[in-house]
Amino acid sequence: MMKSLIALAGVLLLATAAVAQDVTQIDGNHDGQITRAEFAAARMANFARLDRNGDGVVSTADIPAIARFKPGIQKTFQSFIANADASGDGMVTRVELATAPMPVFDRADANHDGVIERTEMATLRAGLAQMRNQ
Ligand SMILES: [Ca+2]
Ligand SMILES: [Ca+2]
Ligand SMILES: [Ca+2]
């Protein structure tokens, strides 16, 4: 029981808008900077975890398994879906997630060069933390 709770806590961290990892995990090539491609790849890596019922899409149907333990996740999950659901059918496919807007990345990339460098990293961390606590 304890073990599954701990596992679930990990899932919740990852589930929160799909990018709530520590920035060092997002930095795929560990060069201290995060490119748009690295950010997108980290998000895609979480798709399977977000799709709790395994039907190939992320939707509100995936919430109940998580919401039993953390009711507050619903709002975060819904805002994640709203952000990525390009077709507006309430479901996020892998294709939609791959091309979804990255508002947190864009806000952090102050000089708009498509890379989060060291000076912009604090803003990215703050943005990710804010999503986690939504
Ligand atoms: Ca990098
Ligand atoms: Ca699903
Ligand atoms: Ca930048």
C-alpha cells in the first residue's frame, strides 16, 4: 500500500502538465540549456503516464484513478488538456501533445532564441512549480 502511494506521488508530479520534472531531467544532453526540442521530448516522455487508462489519449477519463488520492489534480489536468487539445474534442493525442503550445517555455525564454539558457532557468523553474501547484 505504502509502495503504491509513493509510486502514485511520483505519477502526480509527472502528470502535472506533463513537464513538472526537475529541469535537469528535461535537459536531455546535459549542457545546462534547454531547447524547445528537449522540452517537447520531456513532455512526450510522460504521455504514457498521463494516459492512465491506456486508451491512447489523455482525457478527463484518466482523472478518476488519480483524483481519488488528490482531488485537486482535476483542475490541473483539465488545463493541461485545454492547452494541448487542438481539435477541441476533449482528448489529447500523441500528435496533439507533440505540437501543443509551450506557454511556460515561451514565458521563460525572455530573449526568444528558442533556448532556455542559465539566466532564464530560474523563470522556467518558477513556471513549472506554479503549474504543479495550480
Ligand atoms: Ca540541453
Ligand atoms: Ca486515456
Ligand atoms: Ca533564451
